[in-house]
Amino acid sequence: MKPELSSDVPAQTIRCRYAIIGSGIAGLWTALHLPQQESVAIITKSTVRESSTQYAQGGIAVSLPPTDSPELHKQDTLEAGAGLCDEPAVEILTQEGPQVVEELISYGAVFDREDGHLAYGREAAHGISRIVHAHGDATGEEVERTAYEAVREAPNITIYQETAAAELLVVDGECVGVEAVGVPGGEVMRFIADVTLVATGGAGSLYKYSSNPPVATADGIALAYRAGAALEDVEFIQFHPTALADEGYPKFLISEAVRGEGGKLLNADGEEFMSRYHPRAELAPRDVVARAVYSEMLEADNNQVYLDFRPLGTQRMRERFPGILDELHQRGFTPEQQPVPITPVAHYMMGGIATDLHGQTDIGRLFACGECASYGVHGANRLASNSLLDGLVFGKRSAAAMAQTELLAAASEEQAVACKQNHIPAAPADLKPQIQQLMWKQVGIIRDGDSLARAQAQLAEWADQISASPGPALAELEAANMCQAGMLMAAAALHRTESRGAHYRTDFPDINGTWRKHVIVRRSPAGDLSISDRPVESNTTD
Ligand code: FAD
Ligand code: SIN
């Protein structure tokens, strides 16, 4: 019989064929595509649906005939990526996209339609309307619901809720599973698996202003780093230009699709300003809009910039953005009558755990997928609504490759059971707000060498406070991971002496062709941070 959803897991060793860390679209979709006769454990640190996926608004970018083609979608993706996308990866994303979206629909996802056909929204840097969406602005909820309901029906898949992966278990250079701690009890569990997938999502919670749910603390990045895996392009953090500027944390996102439908950005004097920054004005690439908003905020006495919904008209606002409107009303704003104050927020990590085009990392039996992974698809700036698509396309591909992995040899399994990590890192939980403040100010939208070097040094000092703990509380585990991941992001950003896409340095404000390469960071066998690079696989030029 299939075990019930587990929120109170006893300390134990659990043997499974596949261990998946994370229950966003990448984790759930991969689980659904693994062989149905083999056991899958999904480990997730909060409730199952708490993920960035759940909150996605705008939709899924996909090229469907007759007006669109994978080639056009590929060109827009490459252009947004500012010379840093690997073209073979983008080809896979855009060519396999239509088929996985059809598959998601066959699983029961309901997308909005007009005259019986899928309705396509427009978002920044897309040359054409190609964003499928659900319930107007609740695409993520529909995607997560669909995948979760299918997983619940699958007798081979067990979900361990409130179970935080703390350390990857590596024996003789191969990953043999993962050590986890129960939340809030701190009991240690060991999942021994033939194959492990990291699908832990992004790093938004490292920042003071973020659109991501609090679970996005870059755990997968830190786990993979400690295990010795290569990470790439972690200096590229995408800042979304329009989240509601109120007191809440995380900040409530106002979809880019609002600008796609005609919404306008206004400065503190009530003037439209985007055409001063880019010919595509409100529909310029996301990094350009985020920097423009940030610059206008710095110039204004009261720090305020606004998004004006009124050009859409009340009826269009209501049919297209019912969820956003409801939320704004609940928070005391009336976009039908007045522009709403907005702020840029940390939103998405372009880089991550380096993998091949099937999610395989450079550690045996260890795969990564979704926002925490880097297959070279998003370059220096992800094209809007390409992320859910990435989880679907590369989740399916990862599952196919994971299914080919041989069983652990009996001797390795014995070693895995016997291996004792006993060094789960923990840091004082009150470091979290300090890290968020530092990352926002010094590793944020606009950077420079001095502030990055200071950030790296401060994070290294805080890293000295990380100590081993037999079963740390979640907040302590997260603080240690945020500290390590932040240090890697600052180091990579300091290393890249140019500005490109989402990485903007005032001391190197121009794009530089010699930097058309991915920055790789990893932990050397001696325990030091090592930095190298790899050329971009692409035919495009700067
Ligand atoms: P997530 O969905 O974030 O899932 C990560 C999972 O890992 C979570 O279940 C988390 O709890 C778990 N986890 C993390 N650490 C651990 C640990 N140590 N142990 C166990 N579990 C762990 N993209 C689009 O394409 N279109 C959009 O319209 C869109 N809108 C967005 C709106 C918002 C507000 C946000 C925040 C993002 C949006 N994005 C959008 C981006 C997109 O939603 C995410 O990039 C994508 O959903 C990531 O999926 P994922 O499965 O990789 O990670
Ligand atoms: C949004 O709806 O603006 C977010 C889309 C995305 O992050 O891709």
C-alpha cells in the first residue's frame, strides 16, 4: 500500500531507487517520468506545494503553430541571454517545449482559451505573444496542482514533507543518497538511493527584497558545492522589475504580463521613463527594466516608482489579472484608480549546478534539474516564462537518463549505509537578515569590485561561524547554506570583470567579448574555492 503523506518521519534509513530533493515542477515532473515500477522518494522541506512554481503568474513560453515556431522562440531566448546561452540547450528547450506542454495538458492542466484556442500572452523581450497561462495569472498553481495530483496517484512515489536535505552522501566520488533532517524536530534521516536529483529551486531568499517564497535559500547550490560538484554562472541573478513596494516579505510579484498588456511605468513625477532606457520601452529585456526602475528610485526623493494599470481598462484588468487585482485590493491598493508603488526584487538564478543536457552533474549518480541547475539555457538573462518550460523539458530528459543508471553495487550500498557524515553545517539563524541586507546592497542589481570584495570577505567571516551539528534546526541549516551560496555568488561576480545581462558592474560597465564564457566555481579537494571557465556553445556573436 502507498504510504500516506508523511509529516512526522521517524529517524531511519530509507532505501529507494531514486531520491528527489524538492517538490516544485522540476522535482514532481521528473518523478512522474521515472519507471513506474521503481521506488521514488521526494524529499521536501516544507509542505509539498510550497515552491516558486506554486506562485508563478505570467505563464509558460511555448511556440505553437501557426504564427510561431521553435526557431523564433530560440532567437528571442538567445537575444535575452546576451551571448551566454548554449545554443544546443536552447534548441532542446524550444523544440521539445510544445510536446511537454501538450503532455501537461493531457495530465489535466487547464490553460486559458480564446475562441476555443489557447490564449497567448505577451511578455518582455518576446517578439510575439506566446505565453500560455491559467486562470489569468495563476499559472504556477495550476501547473503544481496538476503535477502533484498525478504524483499522488503514483503508487511508486512517496513524499516526505517537512524533511530538509542537509548533506549529499558521496562515497568514492559517487552520490549514494542524501542525509536529511526533520522539520522542526531535527531528527536525522538517511535516504540511500541509486540516483539522486537536486531540484531545490532558486536563491531569491538570499536577498532583502525577493519574489521567492522563503524556501528559496539556495540549499541545492550549497549541498552540491560541499559535495564537490561544479557550479556555473552563479553571478547571474535576475531581478524582476515590478513587485509591490509594501512592507511584506517576500514581496508580492506583479507579473510582467501587466506591461505586456499595456501597463506603464511612471517615476515619482508621474512621467513615463522607459523609452529613455530602451527602444522597446516597457517590453525591454527584464534586466534593462529592473536597472531602469532602480535608477529612477535612486533619483527620487521618496524612492518611489509606480506601475500604472489604467491603460488596460478595468474589464481587461479583471479578466486577465484577477488574482493580482484581488491581492492588491486586500493590501489596500486600487489599481483601477491609481498607479501602485513597485520595487525590483531578486527573482531567479540563471546559473546553478552544472549539468549536461540530461541533468547529469559531474558527480556520478547525481543529477540536477530546474532553477538550481545550469544546462546553459538561460545565459546572462532568462527570457520571461522560460523557467516552467525548463523544468518540464529538462525534468523529462533527466528522468530518461536517471532510469539508465545502474543499481548500486552491494559493497557500495553497505558503505553507503555505514557512511557517517556527522557534519551537517549550521550557522546562527540570526545571520539570515544580515546576509539578505548585504546581498541586496553589495551583490545586487548594480555592483562594483570594491563592494563585491567586501561582501566576499564578510561572507567568509560569517562562514567561520558555521559549525557541525548533529541535527540542526532548519533556520540554522538555511543560514549556513545562504552564507556559502552567497560567497560563491560574490566570488563569481568579482571574477567576471564586465557587465552582461543581469550582471552589471559600474567599474566594468560594458560587455566584453573575451568574457563570452561560463564561470565555473567548485570546491577543490583541499577545500578551497577554485574558479575556472568553459566556452559558450553557441553560434551567436556579441
Ligand atoms: P521550486 O518550484 O522553487 O521548487 C523547489 C523545491 O525544493 C521546493 O519544494 C522547496 O521546498 C524544495 N527545497 C529547497 N531546499 C530544500 C531542501 N534542503 N530539502 C528539501 N527540499 C528543499 N517562471 C515562469 O516560467 N513563468 C512565470 O510566470 C513565473 N512566474 C514567477 C512568479 C514568482 C512569484 C516566482 C517566485 C517565480 C516565477 N517564475 C516563473 C519562476 C519559476 O516559477 C521558477 O523558476 C520555477 O518554478 C522553479 O521550479 P523548481 O522546481 O526548479 O523550483
Ligand atoms: C512574471 O509573470 O512576470 C514572471 C514571469 C517569469 O518570471 O518568467
